[in-house]
Amino acid sequence: MLEKALLSIFFFRGDDMVKKILFVDDDASILDAAKTALEAYGYEVITAQSGMECLEKIKDADIVFLDIKMPGMDGIEALKEIKKRNPAMPVVMITAYATVDTAIEAMKEGAFDYIRKPFDIEELEGSILAAIEEIKFEGLKKIEIEEEDCFERFRKVTKNRKGICITKDEERLKDVGNASIISMTEQWKPKSLDDLREEISHLLKGNIAVLITNVEYLFEGNSVVEVRNFLEWVYRNVSLNKGVLILSADLKNVDDTKKNEIQDMIADIRLGMISDSISNYLRRQIIQLLSNGEKYSFTKIAQVLDIKDNPKLSFHLKKLKDDGVIEQDDEKRYFLSRVGKEIASILQNIREQKLDKKENLLWLPSR
């Protein structure tokens, strides 16, 4: 059954986004079948028989199929470590029927999907196709990098609107009369993010332009999570007022690790408010289905999307409801909330590649 399932995948690929697949299972016969079948049709298959061996080979993979039950480091432990190293890596958990609850928990830890043993042909195909779609989607979310000087851009966008500049270099903007300038430093030390938030909060009104220079300086005494939360808070308030946010960093003296952290953060911040709700292929399918304005029962959603795994569908519907993306009427039928409709519109724009990446978020790193 496994070999038949794997052989059929090639005919549905239609893409080269996934070339290397890492299969992790302590059953050598499953690994042999996977490797033989997939390599015959153009995939490169890497195999591992333990969690530790998986981590040694993970950097070479585009997608991982990871067995939950393994001796030593089990699949859940391996998943957590994979997500620390590469949060965007699609990881599909392999589970027996008796451990579906464990697979659901794995999805809460960041697993992309799960499949059950023995493998179902359509489910295995669907996981790989969904991973291809996910990689495409992540690519469409990337923010383009501007070459223009951030201060010059700020001067242009504040000609007809008010502005706020948070910077270490206040001298550069003394000639901008309609901009409030907030220093990043206080007594030669980095100002706390809470203090910056307080200073900014009463100014974030109307169609305002906000420039934050020296983003790398925000990491002085603050964690990546704290900086991300601060920037997402600024972006949320700017977006609600249809303003413009300009972020700039001086990367010349930043090490590669920190540089990657900053660039990854900026690339993801546009969808920061909704990324968790749309970070799964199935959840995006549900949103897209409900975007026609109709109300669907659980059974109807399962039928239209051809989902045979009720626990999986329940998990994603609950996630969307908890996030305020969907609601239910008195008959328990699902429909998009106001926020859900906005997300559906954004998803449609992303799919059509019409999202104007420069509309209200500009990334201007100093070279």
C-alpha cells in the first residue's frame, strides 16, 4: 500500500517546490519503500531511523515526514527541535490510529499536518501538495527591499501627513516640521520598549507615517519576541489608521545570525496579526470556502473540502473560531466574521500576487 501511494504522487506534483523529502521512521521496510518509489519519479529521498539522525539531516530537506513513536528521541521531541532551527519547515507527523490525540498535540507544537498508518493514498498526496502550496504562499509573503535612504523616503511621505520618527539620529530630521521625533536613547542607554510604546501611543492617530530607524538597536537588552511584539503593535496601529510604516536597520556591523533574525522578522510582520490563523493550508482552504458568504455545517465543509479526518477538521475549525476568524449561528453552521472577511480578501490578493508590498510597509536596510 505504501509503495502504491508513493508512486502516484509524481503525477500530481505539477511543481518543483519540493525536491528533497526526509522520511523518519524506525521501520526500515517503510523507509526502503519510500526511498525506492519516490526516487524513481524525481524526488530525492533522505531517510533516518531516529530523532537524532533526523536532526543531523534536516538541513537538506524541503519537507519532513516524521514518525511519532520512535525509541530514544520521539517524534514530538524531534519536531520541537526542528521548529527551533527552522520554523518554516513543513513537518508531517506519522501516527497510528491509537495516537491521533498525540498528533493533534503535535500540530499545536507547529506540525504542518499528520497522516495515519497505514498510509492513505490521497492523504499522502494531499500532504505533499499542501506543502508545495505552503512554500509558494510563504514566498508571496516576502517583503521587497528598497534601496532608497529611509530619511529621504520619510520626508516624501510626510509632505501631506503627520509623521513620527523613532531614531538614534535625530539630527537628520530637524528640517521636517510636521514630524514628532522620539529618541531611542536616554542618558546614553537604549530606551525601554515600554517607554517607546508609551511615547508613541498618543501620537498614533489618523493617516500617519512612522519611521523606525536602527531596528537592530531595539535588540539591545530585548529578546527577539519582545522586539517582534513591539513592531507588530506599531504596525497594527499604523494599519488601522491607514498609515505608512517605514523600518530601517544598519546591518553593516551586525553578525549574520542577528541579520537573519531581523530580516526574517521584517519579512513576516505584514501578516503578523493574522499569520497564525492562515499559517496552515487547510485553514486557508476553510477561509476561502466561506468567503462566498454562505454558511456551512461541519459535514458540508468536510464534504466540499474532501476531508475524511474529523478530528483534524475539528482542530482547525476550533483554531479559527478561537482566533475570531469564523463564527457559528444557532444551527452550528460556520461563517466568516468581519475579521475573517478581511483575511479572505488579503488571501485572495496574495494568491493573485496583487498585494502591493510597498503600500504601507517599507523595509529600507542601510547597506
